[in-house]
Amino acid sequence: MSISDWPELKQLFTERFASKTQADWLRIFDGTDACVTPVLSFDQVSSHPHNRERGSFMKNSSGEEFPRPAPVLSRTPAEPCLASDPAVGEHTVEVLQDYGYTSTEIDKMLASGVVECNAVKAKL
């Protein structure tokens, strides 16, 4: 635990870990009781056996992969929404109508810039 030895130890560990490939180290530590995890790129992490087994990654409605929200609770599991997040102002008119505003009142708010409406157009 001598801090003065840390630079030398850092060099030693760097050289030792660089002497083998990641695959070599995975084979060496496989089945041992050691806290060893490879550092993976985002493209690699979802295909790691541990993450596949736990279902740690999901795909949204566009086919994009993303980490599953945590924690995953066994007694009260939740299913994350896979739909895209709404755009700012996407549901403005519907929400104002639900709160009882008339079309005339909504049009005035939109015209004066009090609220924003960005209705999503079909992507045909």
C-alpha cells in the first residue's frame, strides 16, 4: 500500500496485461472466483453472454438497441415502452382539448406563442 510504489506497479500491471489478448485473459479467468470483466465497445456489449442471458439490452420500434432500464425487479417486473419519445409539442392540441379548452382558445394560444405545437407528420 505504499503510494511511492504505485508508478512502478502501474507499469508492471500495464506490461503484464498487454502481454496477452483479451481472449487469452478471458480463458485464464473463466471459471475462477475473481472479479474480472472485459472492457467492451457498445457494439460488443449486447452480445456478451452475461448480458444476453439477463436480457440487458432491448430494441425499440425502430430496431435501435439500447440498455434495458434498471433495476429489473423479479416480483414487479415492468415492461419499458419501446415507442419513440414524443417530440416537444407533439400532443399539445390533444392535451389542451382534454383540459377543456376550445378550438378557438387553442388557436389563440398557438398564434400568440403561449404554447408550441409540432404535430408529427406521416413518414411515407
